[in-house]
Amino acid sequence: MTEVELPPTEQAAGQALAKLGPSVITADDPRYESLRRGSNHRFVGNLDYVAVVTTTEQVVDAVGRAVADGKRVTVRSGGHGFEGAASRDGGALLDMSEMTQVAFDPQRRAFVIEAGATLGHVYRTLFKGWNVTLPAGECTEVGVGGHFVGGGFGPLSRRLGSVVDYVCAVEVVVVDEDGTARAVVASSDPEDPHHDLWWAHTGAGGGNFGVVTRYWVRTPGATSSDPAALLPKAPGEWHTKILAWPWDAVSEKDFTRILNNVGGWFEKNSAPGSAGAQIMAFFYASHRTGGILSIGAMVDDDVEGGQEVIDDYFAAVSDGIGIEPFRNENLKPWLFFSAYPNWGDLGTPDVRRIKIKAAYLRKGYKDEQIGEVWKHLTTEGDNNPYHFILIGYGGQVNSVAPEATAIAQRDSILKAAFMGVWGNEAEDETHIGKLRAFYRDVYAETGGVPVPNDVNDGSYINYPDADLADPELNTSGVPWYTLYYKDNYPRLQAVKKAYDPRDEFHHDLSIRLPED
């Protein structure tokens, strides 16, 4: 008989394998330079150390040690914070990116997802294991830790709702008044003594109350014990269509007509459960020097009548536009669209300086606002790395009451994103200044920001913008927290007082402790 040589790890009978974490990385460690920045290279932290953690117990220990040492605690999962809340000078950064488990928890009859898992990993695991999915975002490398708590949305949200509508429990490491760190599991059960902590994690954004370590997700009202029946069935194939016009052929009259048509279509087709809400659709324009502006739409190919709805959107938006467009169409298996890095991060490894400003829309833009969008997208010059996007929203998202979750914007039909992406640090001031002027001019009537009214509905905390807290840039007299949270802010402050009374978790746009 031939003797089989065992690998070294098996030869050492009874010896446990070494696992990652906790790993404390300081500035004199060669790994530090790679870990002290996130996806947005505008922000590079001079941190005391980075702690790579892999279990809830390690998070409790790391938070407790940092608090005892008087160090500020910041948290990173996927690293896609647009305002660099985790890349500040000093303190301890908890790197959650190796906490990636996605599994079914039979005790809670829900899927458990660790905070460091990326959306691509979540989609792949849910699909391969149970043929189910979640209505979360498109960017595969975004971590769920911040995405979920900020009210993430994506291509399935108009049909299935916000991702927070599926969060039935959350585990959070909090710090008590005496500085003790502990893990708390809070659920959607109204009888749960920690119910308000769960509620705060359905749209308040990250870095407010503690460190999220795990989420549990399940379709609202689902009672089955079969995992495959506890989340929406994943699409089989995903149908995408794009229609694009050459910028050079588009006049201001054409541009105004297109944006009026976009707004008009969404105003008529965003009711929960309506035929129009079965698809995701958008408008996209780079600066004119980018060459094209486009509209697009996507749908699960199994949705009955979905293609007809897309064709209706294209026909409605093209109405009155006498320019021949380019057309593109593709049909991909769901995993190819959702989980492979075909969307990926903004920019390239060298072009990753990002500024984003956002708004919710209850109606399409007025002609005066469209005129400002036109003006800023057609300015002279070759170095204008700006993008303007209107993203379909509403539908099933709007079937939930504003106070039921921390997301107060439950009757909007579109999200607007004003975005710049560039590579040269020396151009920061120029590009940020131009983007600020773009946004300010579109919202000039309401003090430079989207003050909630019959047209606007504030801004989106997962596209955080510290400018909203600057009285020189927000001249509306309406505070930043009203723009993000509206009437939900006082309740969020009460949760802050109960679970982070020392304000250990704070950043430029974090929930403030109540003054009383």
C-alpha cells in the first residue's frame, strides 16, 4: 500500500488552524499604507492604528480597548464612504472587510450577513445556495455594513422595495455610559426592548450608534421555514436596454424636452405595484465633452410585460426629439449582471477622487432647474469630469410609511446624483467648487439645497455631503438633518442617547445627542 503524505496542517493532529484577526496594524507596518484609505482617495487618514477584526467578540474587544485608551473609533466595511468618515486623523479604524459570512439562520428563520460582505459576494451566495436575492445596489464591491444601514437601493427596488425593508434584526457593538463595549441584537419585533436600535439601522446611515457586525434579512411577513421562500426569487436573466444621443446633436430645447419627458414618465409610473414600477429606468449625462447622454432601463426577463414597459419609457422620453439615437440591448444571466464586477468602483485605481451630491425628487425638474443642468453640463473646457444622473425610485419603496423605518423619503419617484470623479489632487478645489456651483444653481430657489416641498424631498444619507451642514453652502435655513431625516430625526437622537451616550461614534454628519 502506498503511503499518502498528509499536508502539514493535518500532520499536526489536534492543532487548530491559525485564523485571521485580530490584527493591529500601525504606521510602521508596511500594510498600513494600503489600509488607511478607502475607495475615495480624497481622504487618507493618519490613524493610530487599523484593527482588522473577524468576529463579534473581536469587535467588542477592539472597541473596548480603543475607548479605554481614549481613542476615537471609526469603521470601514467596503470603504465606499464618499465623505471619508472612516479616514480621519487619529484614533482606531476597525476594518470589517474580512467578516464576510452569508448563511441561513434556522433559529431566526432569516439569512445572516456579516457587515464586511460585499454586495457581489452576497448576491453570489444567495443565488448559488437558495436562488434568492435582495433589492440592494449595483456596485459589487460595496460592503453591506454601511449600505444596508443607510437605506440601500438598486435595480430591483422599484419592484421589491428598499433593502432595509428586509432587515429583521441587526447586531451592533455599542458603548455604555461607563465605557463598556457590548454586543446587542435588536429586531423588528415591537416587543423587543432594543426595537428602537433596530429601527435606527433602517436608514440612519453608518457611524452613528455603534459597530454593525451582522444583519438578518427576510421578506416582510414571510412565515415559511424554507430558506428559498424567505427572500425574493432571483431573476433568471436580466434584460438591459440603452438609448443614447450624441451630445453634439442635442440642443438646449432637446435637452429640456428629454428631461421633462423623463420626469413626466416617472410621475405617471411610480405607484407601488403598477406596471411601470416593475422596471428600473434612468437618465445619464456626462459633461458635453463626454460625448453622449443616454437613457436606460432594466428588468427581470421573467416579469410579464416588462419589455413593453421599457419600450413605453423609451417612446415617452424620445417623444418630440428628432435626433437618431444609438441603441444597445443585452440579456445576461442574473449572476453576470449582479455579482461580477461589470459595474465596479467609480474611476480607476489612479482616478478615484470623488465628490457626490444628491437629492430626492417627488416630481420632475422645473424648466428653470433643467436650464441650470444644461448650463453646467455644457460649459467650455476639456477638463470637466462631471456626471448627472436621475435614477428611478419609488414603486414598492413608497408602500412603507415614512415613520416605519428611519428612511423618511417614502413618496419620491427619482434620486438625483451630481458627481465628479478625477485623479489629480491639485484639481480638488477646482472640481469641488464647480460641483458645488452646479448643485447650488439647480436648487437656487430653495437656498442651494433640496428643501422638502412638493417637488424636492431632501437628500440621501448613503451619498453623504458635508456641504449640507455648511451655512455658507446651505442658505435655506433648513438644517442638514432635516434634509436627510425629516421628522424622524428626534427619534434618532433618542436612540443615540440610549445607545451611544458618550458620542463615541461621530463624524461630520452623524446623529447628534439631544441637547436636553
